[in-house]
Amino acid sequence: MDATEQKTRDEYGQLEQKLMDSSLFGTPEYVKAAKRQTELKPLMELYDERKQVQDDLKTLEDPEMAELAAGERPGLEARLSEVQEKLKVALVPKDPNDGKNVIIEIRAGAGGDESTLFGAELFRAYSRFAESKGWKVEIDNESPSDVGGYKEIVFEIRGDGVYGEMKYESGVHRVQRVPATESQGRVHTSTITVAVLPEAEETELEINENDLRIDVFRSGGHGGQSVNTTDSAVRITHLPTGTVVTCQDEKSQLKNKQKAMGVLRSRLLAQKLEAEQRENREARLAQIGTGDRSEKIRTYNFPQDRITDHRIGRTQHGLPQFMAGEIGSMIEALKAEDLKRALETAGL
């Protein structure tokens, strides 16, 4: 048994003892211990499986088992190799935010109206992908353009492991196509920026109420007459950082304030994480999901029916399907490359 396995088994045993302490039931400490035990359980199962296979192989070393060994050994050795590979993956440090819900912000960039239209199309693609995964999408704030696109849209996606899938979408998305208003048939290039923020819990980031300026105003969104005739929209400014969050999609001022605080908390957490990543860039296991909003990550070339992700050099075709929400294969490719780099960095 190596030191890593021994350490894991010791921690797991301590967690089991803690979870049997009835005085801790329902406390934050109990919840934390239960969560950690759940995280360690798959690793423990792999260690147990490896030990079982190793024991079976050792049994076959008995001279009396020679005939049986000839038939059994190849299969057991293959199984041991498979378990070892799974252990490598399991031992890579996980992003603690991977299981969280997300707040996604899409903003139009270069390209005027065409940029806002593509922002709306990407929002629909993400919404359909979320629907296929059984996740829930909820709009926090939207700023429509005159042509039916979005100058900006902020929305939440809630479900299991959302950030672990969607974090790769952060960055600059470039679209190349002939706009509907282009009479000469020339291809135009437009950009939008996407920010994917892990939802921050209240305990993760303390915000001083004295650092906030809260303004209320009449909504101009799509909430209906009752929204537009009351001061239900909320704008929160975090004075130390100048971060401004607006929420106007709910009819209730209180709900809009709660949503705006959630977005603000997530933005501030993202700023904190980005600062830490910049300081520790060399030691980071993964470079793909950095969330750098200035990085051009992907190009959508409509005339050539081509999507290219520049981070991993992957090109695939089928843009209509991609924009209809079939983005899973690209995300899986990004996750695979992320894992490969993480294994190399960890020396596993």
C-alpha cells in the first residue's frame, strides 16, 4: 500500500467515525464530512478493486494453480492495468467548482447588430444543450437589440456538474458569415464574449453591506406591464471594485435584489479565482478552462460549415446542429485534453 492510499484510507475511516457521531447530525460539520466521504468513495472502491485483483494474481503464483493461472492471468493483468489507469484519473485534483451551478454572461463585441444576433443564437444553443442534460435555465437580466439579438444577457444554469461542463465556454467567440443585411454577399467577422461564473455560496465570500450602492428603477425588460410600471428593477454597485450588476427579469424587487446579489457574489468570486490563477499560472493543472475573457477561443465559419476551437486545434463540421445545442462532442474533447494536460503536469 503506497502512502497516498494509506492517507486516503485513514481519512475515510476518520470520516466514517465522525458520521456515526449522533451529536453532529444536521450540523455544517456533518454536511461537510458527508460531502467529503462521497468524494472519496469512488477512490476507495478503486483501491479495493486493485487490492482484490492483486490478491487474485498472488494466488495464481501457487505452483498447484499453474494450469488455472495460464487461463486466468491475462484477464486479471488486463483488469489491473485498467484499474491503475482509472486510479490515475481519480487522483488528479478536481476543480472544487465543477459541481456548481453557473451564471453565464454573453455580451456583444465587434460587429454591431450581427454580434447581438449571434449572442442570441449562442444563448439558444446553450439553453438547448442545458435542456438535453436536464438542467434548468433562468434569465437574470437581458438587454435586447433593435434587430432581435442581445447586447447583453445574463442567465443561470442549474443542475448537476454544470460548471464542470460549461466552464470551457469562457472567452471570445468569433463568427464569420454573410449578414442578412449585406447586399454584396461579403463575409463579415463579429465577436461576442462569454463569461461562465461558478455560482458563489454566501459562505464563500463575505460582502460588506457598506460597500454596496443599491438603486431601484423601472424595468424595461420583457416582464409584462406590471414589471414596466413599478420600480422593480435593481442595480447593485460594489464600490471597492466598481462592479455593477443589474437584474430586472422578475416582477418582485426583492427577487431581483436576491438575484443581483447572487450574480455579484459570483463575479467577485470569479475575480478572486482569476487573480489566484494568474499568480499560480505555472502550477495550474489545466490551462483550457482558464476563463480568460480576452482569449479568442473559437471561430464559427458559416460559409465553410466549420467550428474551430483554437485552444485544442479541433475543427468539426455541422454548424446548424451545433447551434441547435449539440455542443457535447466539443465539450468532451476539451475535457479530454484538460485531463491529459492535468495528468502530465501531475506526473501520473
